[in-house]
Amino acid sequence: MLSAKPVRLNTPDNMKILFFGDIIGAPGRKALAKILPAWREKYSPDLAVANGENIAHGKGVTERTFQELLAAGVDAVTSGNHIWRHKEAISLLENKKLPLLRPYNFPPSLPGRGFLELEAGVSRVLIINLIGRVFMYSHYDDPFRAADEILRERHLNGSDDEAAEKYGAIIVDWHAEATSEKAALGWYLDGRVSAVLGTHTHVPTADAKILPKGTAFVSDVGMVGPENSIIGVEREPILEGFLKQIKVKADVASGPVEVNAVLVEIDFKTGLAVKIERLRETGVVAD
């Protein structure tokens, strides 16, 4: 359990984590590259994290698209169910020098890792990637038990105060479909991690808050992708699929991009969040 000591805003003891939701294809990558430098200057985050499972033409990760995110200033890239779309993702995940994660509760025989330690300011941050099971196509391992396992492995079970202060922040990318499942994990981890931040649905939710024991939570951060679209892809094929009940292929849409992120402020002496702010900018022209 993280320590519930009193916290104060805007002190040297606080760190800021800027977290972007699902980046959709080239429009999302270009918009991120355009807006991240400006937001770094405006908000002064200690760390920038982005979900990149859709960066390669809407699904998956490639070497080139992954390097674009790093060049844009992203410090760590999380993912989800589409991470395996391109074969080269395997070599990227196997390279432990790269800050790329796949959900921890995938089968353990798969390549890659589900958590990552990074330096942020004067402290260390643990980033965890988990995937949900409700309304998902595959049968993943229990994300609740997976979270317990990671915290136990990192000696963060509340029995060792010295170990519990190992990280200034613990951030969970919670890649899930159902808002009920998302909320459940947030409450389950309240006070044990700094933030549980939902991804996957591409639609930003209005429930960003600090839970009673100090964990920042939002059901879904939202996407960085074309705003005149259906969750990032062309509207017409999707409409045809609904109207005719047939399988369709839809490409990433074009046009102005909406950028969705959250800025989480954390007292790194307690590991608890003191503020979560939803950031949203529409009409971003990234060509």
C-alpha cells in the first residue's frame, strides 16, 4: 500500500506524467509530433507516455512508426491487443533496451514485458500495461491477479515501507473495453498505484478523478486520431458494415486530428496522485 501522507500541490515534491491515449496511424503520429513539444513547454511533464498499439496504419507497431514516437519525445510506449499485427513487433518487444510494453497478462510465453522502470526527474517510475477480458475476443489471464503479481514481485505489497518508496509513481495503462471492468480495477488498485488510465475505446470519458485512497483514474483517455471518423477510421465502410451486416475494411481516416491526453500530478514521496487533468485539443492539422 502506498503511504497516504498529506500532499500539497505545486511543490518540488510533485512530478507530472503526461499520458496520451491510442495513437491512430500517420495522422495520430504527426499530430503527436506537433503537439508534444508545445505541451512539454506548457505543462513541464517529467515523463511522456503514449499507447502505440495502433500507430502502424491503424493497427500494430513497426520499427519506423515506433521510432517516430520516440523522435517526437515519447519516453515509453504501451500497447494492447493489436500489438502482434506486424511481425517486426516481436523483435522490438524482445529488445529490452526499447521502452515498448505489451500487456503483462498475455500468455507468459509471448515475447516482451508488461512493466518497465524509468527515471523521471529525481525519482523512478514503474509503468504497467494490462489488458481487460470483458467483451474482448481473446481469453487473457486475470488482470487483477496480474496486477497483484507485479506489485508483489516489485516488493510493493505494503509490508516493507522502504521497498514501497522505491518508486515515485506507478502508472497503469489499463487497455480494456468495458467501463465496469475498468472502474473495478481502478477501485481494486486504489492507494496501491498512482494512476489507472484506461485506453482501447478511443473515446475520452468524463470521469477523471482522484479515488479516495489517492489513485488517479479515468475510464478512457481517448485517442489521438482523425476527429471526423468512427474511432479513427473512415466512416463510410463502417456505416456500410452496420447497415448491411457484412465484413468491411476501413482505412485510417484523414483530416484534422483530435488529441486526447491526461496530465497526472503525483507526490513522489507518497506515490499518490494529487491532481488529474484531462487535456483535449481538436482541429489539429498535422500534415
